[in-house]
Amino acid sequence: IICAEGLNLWRNSSSEINDQLYKGYQEGNGEKKINEIVAAFDFLNSNRKNFNVTIWYNSTYKNDTGIQPAKLVRVPRSVNMASNAFLQYWMGPTTKILFEFVKEMPKPGTQVRVDIASLLGGLFYTWVILQLFPVILKSLVYEKQQNLRIMMKMHGLGDGPYLMITYAYFLFISALYVICFVIFGSLIGLKFFTLNNYGIQAVFYFIYINLQISLAFLAAAFFSNVKTATVVGYILVFGSGLLGSFLLNPVLVQQSFSRVWITVMELYPGFSLYRGLNEFANYSFRGNYMGNRGMQWKDLSDSTNGMKEVLIIMLVEWILVLIVAIFVDQVLSPGSGISRGPIYFLKSFKKKTTSSRNPSVRRQESEVFVEMNKVDVALEREKVEQLLLEPNTSHAIVCDNLKKTYPGRDGNPEKFAVKGLSLALLRGECFGMLGPNGAGKTSFISMMIGLTKPTSGTAFVEGLDIRTQMNGIYTSMGVCPQHDLLWETLTGREHLLFYGRLKNLKGSALTQAVEESLKSVNLFNGGVADKQAGKYSGGMKRRLSVAISLIGDPKVVYMDEPSTGLDPASRNSLWNVVKHAKQNRAIILTTHSMEEAEVLCDRLGIFVDGSFQCIGNPKELKGRYGGSYVFTMTTSANNEEDVVNLVKNLSPSANKIYQISGTLKFELPKNEVRIADVFHAVENAKSRFTIQAWGLADTTLEDVFIKVAQGARAF
């Protein structure tokens, strides 16, 4: 042993020697003493006439993983050391022979193959796959922010079909993206793709893109701004990759780290994606280094392979997240209309009951808001009560004591937005709602189109109750909102094709309806129909919105200030379209243009502080509230008293309604004056004082509106 330059250590068996030498390998090196003993010799069976030695050696090193070719075989040196030790022991320390014939056993040549793409693939491929998440999230939030989803729902696209169509679209885009990703990687020879089994890759990517789409649907419920959603989406993309690389990857190589905590970390979808891609990267790196294949189906059963665990986690999460996303979408309803209660899904198991058409019995509540001198409003209410008793009616819209109350906040009392509204509209009738801002018109329209629920009362649209049958109402309803709700990247023709399909138009009927709609609003010629809506002017967008509301022959149409922003020629053309469209449908129109109301509306209702103050056709209202002429005169400030005396001589009952800086306006009862007398009196007055300008006009609808609104507020 001394001649062999070794230590004289006794071991009871060869297994103890193997354990001692095993400490040179990382799996058995608990004390971190690498290659403390590299070889062992047993000379017990040797004597002077017999050289019989057993040699143990360890050719591994600390970072050896057992998957690489052997770096060194120490057999020649060990044999030389043992042979010289035997000779020196028996023949003297000066004896030394170099056994040059003892050489290392020849072995096949090995080539070092290191695939950098596989080595770094876990991080970079995670980023590549996650790039789809903010894209999907942005698209979903955009439709919510621009109220496009509500617009689609109001034209007949229910929540179920919307979710399925949108999900299928993003699944197709994601699948195409991943297929191109794999094909391109394979064509350029990346071992990450070519060595790993394509079947396993397909299953992994398919499950994850479905999970990613479900996560985007869930996340979209909590965002209302596209920019915020996009920023957060990309933070998650890069954060998931970096955290996976610096947090998850180190613990994967530590055998002492609890597998339970690794599983918990993989519950975060970004980490499960990183773990799966990391497994592909490891197998492709090893396969390339050893000249073998990468991950195969049989490898999923390996104890060190985490792919099977990742696939199970992602599959379960896909199903759960999708269910939660649908639930949250219906309960929060951030962009799809009226929200439902947390147990909405249980209502589908209840027996459906038909909506009652009996008049409301809670009349005493509404009497507080109804003045007895509003005869036309009271007659409308009685008409509604009679219609509700009839089994069939030709009226398209019947509103029964409709109310909307908003709860008080921050110590403020509750707000009565709509106070017991009753209204009946025939098919072929256009009803105009006039009223100042904040009167409650928007709250009324919101209840009728399903954006908010009525506090009490109800309305029937084509016999369907707005409280329980809005999905049926949507199929026969058209809406032109106050603000244009359009996709900026779609053309005018594509908008009408889309909404026409929602109204069950197909084939040549759809094409013809689209062309007629475009022509009716002057968007057909000059290639305008095929321009993106984002490049339209404000007036062109408005005309497109009107065309959308009328396509598909809806039975009921709601128009909120349809001619806003149009030039006179376009406005007159649009009015002709509306007048033609109302022949077979009921239209409710809100406007601040008295001229528009007078031209389009068969009846008008002036709406102030949540209730109708009067209902009638324009001529009736002007006759009822406008039995006077409006006399206006402008003079110098020191002659204002002369103007007052002139008017009093013409009409003792004249009422001064306006006076500022020498301009005075009076109401002259028609039964007290003649137009000829007014002209004669003014001509005589010119010789007594200065008259800069004067005018005599009949009562306009605007005068009626101002008088009714001011009278209601004074009351």
C-alpha cells in the first residue's frame, strides 16, 4: 500500500469501498468532498509468486448527470500503480517498470453537441406563446369599452352565441399561431421541435391555448380600459417568463425541494407553461447531446418528468377557469347589459311562467307623480290599461306604469328618474320624446333596450315583457345610439353584413338589403361603402348607425338624436329614410331639434323631471300651448318703456317674456290682435321713437317646449 502511495485503510467489504468511492459523484456526496478517494486496491490474494490485485475506481465527477459520455477512464494509471507497488514490495524500492503496453481501452469518438436554442428555450418560448394573451385581452376589453358587445346584444346576438363565436375565433387564431410557431421552428432545424414527439407538443399547446383564452375572458371582466388591460397583459407576459426562469427553474434542479410546493407554483398558468416548455427543452438538449431522441410518450411515466403533472393541472384549470369566466361575465355584466344575480343559473330550473298583461294594481304609488290637469297624459294611461286587458293588440309598444329609481348615495336622497310612465305606440307610428338634459329620457330608453331593469312597472314590446323576455325582444329591435358604436377597422358594408346576419338575413336577400341601406343613407357610391369606418367623418358614421338600426326590418326602433352632426342636405335625406321606415314599425325618437321632431314624429311627449307633461301631435301642442303670437322688438335702452306702451295698446293681456339690452319679446293672445293692426301700429311708432328691428311670429314648437318645461319646473 505504501508503495502504491495510498492509505492503509481496512474496509469490511467491497460494498463499503464502493460507497466510499461514490462520494465523488454528486448524488452520494453529502459532505461536498469531491474525489477525496479516487481508487482502491486489494492485494490480499497476492504473494511473491502470484500477482492478484482488485482495483476499484470512480470515473464520475461532481456535476456529472449520468447522461453524458464518460470523460475519463483511469484504468491504465491504476494498473501501473498496482504493478509497480507489487514489484517494489518484493524486489526493493528501486525497482520500477513502466508498463507502456497497458493503455486505455479504445472507444468510439464522441462529438460535443450543445443546442443553445434548447438551453434557453424555456424562457424565450414562454414569451412567444404568452404574446397571444394581451392580444386577446385587448380585443375583449375594446368591445366592452366601445359598447360594441351591448350593441350586438341589442341587435339579437345573445350572450351564449357571442361567447362561443368569440371563443372559437380566438381558438382558431391561437391554433394557427402555434402551428406556424412549430412549423417554422422545425424548418430551421431547432432541436426543441424536431426531437420531441409532435403528438405531445400538440396536446400541450392545445390545452394551454384554451386555458389562455379562458384566462383572457376572465380577466376582461375586471377591465374597462383598453390601455390599462394591454399594459397589465404585457407585464404578465414578461413577468411570467422572468419569474419562471429565476424562481421556478432553480427549485426544479434541487432534489431536496418539496415537490408539493413545485405543484403549488405550477397552479399559476404562467409557471405551468414554463415548466412544460422547460421539460421539452431539457429532453431535446439531452437527446441532442447523446445523439438520441427527445421526449416520447413513454417518458411521461418517468419519475423525474413533470410533463404529465403539468398537462393534468392545465386541463383542470382550463375547465374551471372557463366556468368561472362565464359566471363572472353574467354576474358582473361589465359590458353585456343587465347583470344577473349570483344564483342566476338556478332560475333556469324553475318552471317558466307567462308574463302577466294585467294592469298594475299599484296605482296609488304613481298618483304622487301625476297631476290631474294633465288630461292627455291621463288619457294615455287609461288607454294603456285597456290595451293590457286585450289578448291581442296592434300596438307594438305598451309601457305600463314604468318607473326607475336610483338609490341615494353620500347622504343624498334617492333619484326618481322615471315616475310611472305609461305609453302606447302603434305600428307605423313615430313617437318623439322632448325634454331637457337630465329629464329621464336616457333612463327610459335604457330600460326599453335592456341596459337597466325597471324599479317597478313593465313594458311590452311586440307582446314580450322587458323584465323577463329581453332575449326575444332583441331579435325584433333596432337601436341607433346617441354615440356611434362602430368597429374602426370594419367597412360600412361589413358592418351592415354583420348586423344583417344577426337579423337572419342570408344570401341574396342580405346582399340586397345591405345595398339598399347603403344607398338610402348615401354611403354606396364612390367607394365609401368599402372604406373603414374609422376613416368616416362624423356625419357618415351617424348615417351608418341609422342604417344599422333599420336593417333586417326590425319591428321596433329606438333612435337617440339620429341627425346630430349632419349637414342640412344629409339631414333632409336621413329624415326621408326615417319617414319611409316608420310605415311598418314603431319608432321612439329622442331629439333636441324641434324641426326634426315636427317633421318626423306623429306624436310628441314633453318629458320633464321623470314624467310626461303633455302628449299629442305637434299641431295639437302648438294649438294648446301656443294660442298667441310672439312679438319681438329691438330699440334703444331709453325707449323700452315706449315699446311696452305700444304692446299694451295692441293687446292689454300681452305677456312680456324676455327683455335685455333694448330687445323685448311679448306673447300676444291671438283673440285680441290682428296682424294688420300690428303692422299699422309699428309703422306709426317709427315716427315717435327708434325701432332697430321687429318681428311677429306664430308660436313654434320650441316656444311650446320652453313654456311646458318652465311650467313643470315651477310646479
